[in-house]
Amino acid sequence: MRERTKLLLIAGVFLAAYYIPWSEPVIRRSGLEAFMMLQEYARQHVLTCLIPAFFIAGAILVFVSQASVLKYFGAQASKVLSYSVASVSGSILAVCSCTVLPLFAGIYTRGAGIGPATAFLYSGPAINVLAITLTAKVLGWQMGLARAVGAIIFAVITGLLMALIFRKDDAKRNKGQIYVPDANADQRTLLQDSLYLLIMVLILVFAAFARPVPGASGLWSMIFAYKWYITAFLLVILVLMLRAWFTKDECITWVESTWGFMKQIFPLLIVGVLVAGFLLGRPGHPALIPEQYVQSLLGGNSVWANLFASVAGALMYFATLTEIPILQGLLGAGMGKGPALALLLAGPALSLPNMIVIGNVMGVKKTATFCGIIVIMSTIAGLIYGSFTG
């Protein structure tokens, strides 16, 4: 399979080099925009945002027990606890839209109620720590915050609605406590693990701290002026924590996990940035697709624009993080902020391939209802956000 993939990649590059009419001015401009957008990402987002986020995701995967999370979805668990865990499990488990499917199938078939199970199914990829971080860095903290808060609220509401609609079907299922293997005993306390993750989050926050806009508060300007000193101080604390609390093998496993995330995601992100730049360009720099096409379909904050963005996001498959450069290009071409949020909320948890898998697990009727709830809520959220942001 790998050799076939390599062959297809080589053939694709050859056909592109052979047939793309680079002599056309619009094609040359679009090609330049693709690499200019890639350079912008490399200079502004990779070192100060993505690299720290990769290390955080790797630490979460290694040091936060998935068993400790999944055990709360059993039928005997508290409903408040089940939905609380389900709604934030994406940030804890750091899974993508493909990884969440077997986890969902496992907890659902082993006894989880359809409410907590579907809340987990949505939240798993929607609250991915890497995606939220890059959204805030590239598209603005308002969009990042709206995506994070919206995803948590969506997870809870989706689960509650699914539990209400299919309460009779759920009652007929043989629901027992989910079997989850015991987590390995941890030599550190919960406080130590929490402080370790907090320090890395603070490193990410200060390393990516944006230049203040004119008229910003004096505190914001002062933090920006000293951000590298603060970051360096936090790095020293992190090194001391690693030496005092972690074994050499644990540190190696952490680095390997981080490298695994980078190998999986970074090449896809590069391809996504190049494609988005070639088709849509950077904000204020037109590329292959004329801006009036985007404005006619997704401009403004109409019900149609938000609904179209929600349905498109639900059907399309976005590799992890690639939705962000695509949206950056769409926003620059005239897409409204409301439809942009609608696409962000509908896209990560759904795609046509995902729907097929979900349908095999819980049936066509439940899958259609699940997808419909997300599309409708994404449309409403986009309308609300668009009305506030203009």
C-alpha cells in the first residue's frame, strides 16, 4: 500500500508539472501565493505556536490515561459526570476525526448510553488542542474561543438531544458497565502532572503572544516586550520538572509521541497551506478562485450562507488542521465570519467517510439525526456569531 501511495504521488507531481499551464498569469500568481502563504505560516505560526502545541499533545497522549477518561461513560456513572467528561474529552485524549471512530464504537457497543457516546463522538476531534490553538493564532482569538466554547456546548446539547430522541431504543439495549483496563500506577501526583501541563500551556501562550494593536493596554505591551524572557524562564522550570519528576524513558516516550504527531500532521498541513494558497490566496491577494464566487456563496451572514458552510463542512473531509488555512483563504476572499465558524463547528467531527462508519455502528436513523443536529446547530451558531462580529 505504501509503494502504491508513493507511485500515485510521483504520478500526481509529474502530471501537475506536465499539464499545469504555468505560462498563464493567473496560474503563476496563484503558484506564488501558495508559497507566500507557506512562508507566512513558517515565519509566524510554526516555531511559536505549532511546535509547543505538538509537545503538549504528545504529553497528553502519554501522561493522561485514556482509561481514566473512558470509564466515566458507563451506564452506572453519573449523568452529569458522563456529559462533563464527554464534552471535554477531545482536549484530554487529543484524537483526530479518524481516531475517535474506533473509540466511539468501543464505548457504545460495550454499554455507553447514546447520549454520552455521541457527545464524546463530537467532542473528540472538535476540541483537538492543536486545532484550537492554531485557530486562535491564525484566525484570531475570538474565533478560537468561539470554536472551543461552541464545541463544548455542542457536545453536551447533541448528547442530550440524542438521548431524548432515542430514549426508548436506548432503554432496550443491554447497558452494563464498560470494561476498561486499570491504568498504570503513576509515580507522580495529579498536582505534579497538572503543573507540568500548565507550564507547557504557558510557554505556548507567551511564545505566541501577539504584538499589541495601537491603543492596547500598557500591560499587554509590557508582556509583549518581555515575552521571550518569560518564555525562557518557563522553559527552565520545565527542564527542572522533567529532571525531578520524570524518568528518562518517560521523556523519550514523550518526545516519540510528539514526533509521531508531527509526522502525521505536519506534511498534511503543508499540503493544505499550499492548496489553500493556490486556490484562494492570502487575505487581500487574489489567486485562482475569483473573490466574487466566494462572496456570493459565503459572504455576509445570511441563513443560506451559514447553512451552506455547515453542510459543506459536514460532507468534506479535512485532514487535521488543514481547515484553518482553507478558512484563512476563504475569509480573505470575502467569506463571512459567521459561516466560517459554522464550517469550523460542523467540519471536524463529520465527513462523508465518517458518516458511513458511524452508520454501521448505530444505524442510519441515528446517524442522520446526529448529523442533522450538528448541521442545524452550526448554522444557528454561525448566525449568532456573525451578528456580533459583523
